[in-house]
Amino acid sequence: MIALVDGDIVAYRCAASAEKEELSIALMRTNMMMEDIMLDTEATEFKVYLSGSKENNFRYKVNPEYKANRKDVVKPIHLEACKEFLVTYWKATVCTGMEADDGLGIDQRPDGTIICSIDKDLLQVPGTHYNFVKKEFTKVSEEEGLLSFYLQTLTGDRSDNVIGLQGIGPVKALNMLREVDPKNYYNVCREAYNDDLRFHNNCKLLWVLREPNKTWEPPNANNMEAKQVQEASSGTEDGGTSQIQV
């Protein structure tokens, strides 16, 4: 089993827990958390992921206001040191041009890997997941992952400044899609938005990558109407797949 670890969360939690402590305490807790994850998942291999810089993150090109609500948040004083510790001692990969979530989504497989995170956004990615705070294992199917993604397009994600539909919370969103064939999730959500540009941009912001350099695009992008909408939302003339420079 290969443990795919969300290094952003490991570093943040351990740094925040040692805000009034010496750096050595934060680093010790980082190492202990990583060791606990390895033991809990019975992993024989591991990969750790850290988000790249904001300047190169493709999501800010989709919407410059992405995560703008976090600009005044004070980060834990030991955060960067904890990240550096993960790079040095746990061989963490810095995901240039994208976020740690995307690295996790790209490397996740139906069998043999397990995403280790507490981030609910990752539950759109099929496969096995481990919440290392709650000590809970979850198996996500293709349909469950797709439902999770489209539910989030309706509700938005205010923690990332992605604004969904007004008046639509988790319960109402689930009621909207509960009886819908998964093949029609896109059409139902698109109709609810009644604004293709905003809907498609939110989809690009919320989608966790599954392939390198390939962002979200409409499921029926080959037909003419969807192609025209994709051109408008991507700002390209040929409607092609958006590419991430890494």
C-alpha cells in the first residue's frame, strides 16, 4: 500500500499546535504524525505532497479572487520550517503550478494507494481515503466521487472563496441531485446556475486533477454548444484543454 499524504495539512496542524513552543516541538510532532499515518495505513511506501506557490497556481488564472479571503490570515510561525522538514526528511514533492490536492488526485489509483488527508474536497476522488485525525477509512466509488464534486459546485467552497448558488446549502444540494442519473449531474447543475461562464469557472476551481496538465472541461465538450461555452470560459479560440505549466 502506498500512502499519499497531504503534506499541507500535516505541516499546518503540527505548526499550529506548537505556536507557543520551540521549533523542535513542531518538527517532532510533524515526524510523529507522519509515522502514525504510516502505521495506521500499514503503508509499505509513501509520497508526500505540498502545494506550490500562489503565483504559479493555475486556479488564480481562472479567478484572481481564489482564496482571497485568506490573505489576512496569519500563518503559524513554524509552518515553513515544518514544510521544509517534510521535503528534507520525508522527501515531499512541491506541486508546481497546482496544489497538493491535485498531486494526490493524480497519483490515486483504484487499488494500492490511499489518500491520507482530512480535506473533504478530496472525497471527489475515487479510491481509498484515510482521515488521520478521525482515524477513519473511507472507500469512494466513481459515482460517489462525481456526486461529491457536483454537490460542491452547487454549494461552493467559502473557505476557498468559491461562491456557489445563493440559498443552496448541503441539504438542498443533495435533494436536487438525489434522484438524478449521474450522467445528468452536469446538466442539472448547469441549468441551476443559468450562467455558463461562472459555472464552468467554479468547476475548474473545485475539480481535483486526475491527470497531469489537464484541467476540468465539460463532459460533453465534443458537441458544438459545449465547445463554444468552453471557449468563452477558457479564453481560447480553439476550445482545447487548458494546460498547466509545471
